[in-house]
Amino acid sequence: MKQYRIFNKRNLLIASCVLFLTAGSNVLAQSCNKDRKVQARALSEASYKKLNDIYEDIGNELYDSAYADLTKLLDRAGDDYERAIIHQAMGHVSATQEKVDQAMTHFRTALDFDVLPNNTQFQLLYQVAQLHMIAENYEEGLVTLDEWFCVTPEEQHTTAAYVLKANAHAQLKQYREGLAAIEVAISKDDNPQESWYQLKLAMHFELEEYENAGDTLEVMVTRWPDKKQYWNQLSSVYLKLKRDNQALSVLALAERRGMLETESEFLQLANLYQYLDIPYKAADTMQKNITAGNIEASRKSWEQAANAWYQAQELEKALNAYNQAGQYSDDGKLHLRRAYILVDYERWDEASGALNAALEKGGLKKRDEGNAYLLLGMAQMRLKSYDAAQKAFTEARRYDNSRRAAGEWLGQLEDEKSRAG
């Protein structure tokens, strides 16, 4: 990368800058600025008039013409001050045309004459730092920017300069230095920009500083409450920190604000409710979002809702959800699960329907199939459908695990039929 030679009194300034930057002394920072004194100068009347004409061309976007005229004017320049002013103008034209290297060359030449007033000299130094950043010469940019920080008084250190410094450090993966700079920028501004906090957050993540990332996101959701990504990120950070209740609170508040949109977001909320043993809210979140189309209706989603309803002891809702899940299944396993619940509650007619559905869909393990026929026989017997019960028990005898029980139930069935006359 191109290095620019800095000489004369500016070398002394840089030496004092190094001491200042190492020790962090405000006194040395002020001395940097005070050490530079230049004699006030003015352009000749002819050069002043010509430069005015050239700037009119620049205002009219006649850049090539302006640059050519500046080149001619440079050949006739009377002293270093005029040369510095002309190189400064040539740098501005080059920068406007996005000729970054050329612009830096002109600005550096103007600086090296060391004759411009402090404000102009230091502003050019800052522009060189900016151009280095644009050219992705971040190390050179930081050297130049630190020089600018050194030679300008602290009250002139803008938030933009600290943001520029933070971005350069971030690009170089110097996240600790970048955080120091962006935190100064934020502290100096009554209305810090969102992008500054985004940069700060990104660097905390890079350093795996999740506590600090959480603190930053808490500020961001307060300042920009309509940005759902910050709510999601804050919830994720809380989960990373094992602050699960806070993670749930943030995500639930985001839902109430209408900020959840994707299936994964709604599923995350339902899963958090389930994980924290709040099954009613888990089931309600699942079912209402399946119904609304926010979560795809499928065996898996309805089964998750059903399990949560059952855990919440909402029997009717659980049964309905299991039935819905069964509609999306290629086998009868979920209908069998529903049947077990119905048998437990002695709802024989519904249990019979669920068992028939399970057997009709099939796909059951042999053991489950034998149990299904056994339960179906029991249900039909309770419903006094003796022929259907006998048929079911007879089928159950074909399976090893249910053979003995089915034989006993067939005996009971014969006794009951006899008593019934």
C-alpha cells in the first residue's frame, strides 16, 4: 500500500501524537494543536479570480475542464501556499469523480506544504482518513485519523470521527478498540443513530459478550420499538444467557405488539411456553396460529398442540387437536392415542370411533394393533353391541400380547350375553 511521507514540523507533531495516544493525555492533545503555527497568507488577485472561475465549472459539474484548468494554474503558481490551495482543489475534483488514489495524492501534497491554516490543514487530514476508509485501506486510515485526533482540540472531535474510527477497527477485527470508539460517539450525541448501536451490537456478538449485547439490545428496543429484529435478538440473547423467563417475556410482548410474522417465530414462542411449563399458553399459541395460517397445519403441529392441551388438562381441546393431527397422518397412531384417552374417561362410543379409525388407517405396530382390537371389544361390549365386541375380541386373539386377555373378555362377553337373555 502506498505510504505518504510527512516531513518538517509535522514530524514533531506525529512524535508527540504517539506519546499522547499511548498515554491518553489531553494536555498533549492540546499541545499538538498549539505547536502548529503558520503565517497568514492570501492568493494573488489573478489566482483568486481564476480559481473562482474554476469553481463555477465545478459547480456546473464540468470536472474534466476544471481539473485541466487547475493543472495549468499549478504550473504558474507563485508560492507554496498557492500550490497547496490548487492541490486541495484538484483533490476535491478527483474525489468527486471517485478517483480516490488521485484525490489522496493531491490532498497529501497540499498537506506536505504545511502552509494552510489549521482548520483547512486538519480538515484535509480528516478527508485523507475518510478516503483511506473508502479505499478499504483501514490501517492507513486509522493512522491518519489518529493523527487528526491528536492535532485537533478535543472539542472538535466529532461523533462522526469516532464512528469512522469504530468502523475501521471493526473492519480490521479489532473489536475492543472499535467498541471504545463507538461508545464515545454514542456518549457524545444526544440522539445517537441506530446504525451506531447496530455496529456496537455486532462487535459485542463478535466478542461473544452476550451480557453487553443484551444491555445494548435493551436500549435498542426502547429507542426503536417497531424493529422486530431487535426483539427477536434480545430474546435469543436472553436464552443464550439462560434467562429463559426474560426471553419468553420479550417474545410474548413482541407478539402482543403484532411483530411476530414467520412460522419459526410463532413456534419459538410456543416452544418457550412449553419449555417453561406453561402448557395452556403453549397450546393456545399453537392452535390459534395453525388456524390463522401462521403455522402450517400438519400432523406435527397439531400433535404439538394436542400434547400441550392434554398437559394443560384441557381434555376436549386435546381430543380435537389429536383428531386434527390424525387427518394429516398416513397411519392410525394418533387416532389410537385419542382412543386411549377416551377409554380412560369411559366415553365408549367416541372411543369405538377412534379405534375403528386407527385400525382402518393401519400402520400400527403388531402390539398396538392387538391392543386396539382388545379395546374396541371392550368399548362395543360396554355399548352392548355384542356381535361387534365378539368380532373385535376374536381379532385380538390373533396377537401374542392380547391373546390371553381377549380370551378372558370373550368369556365375560358370553356371561353378559347370557344374563341379558
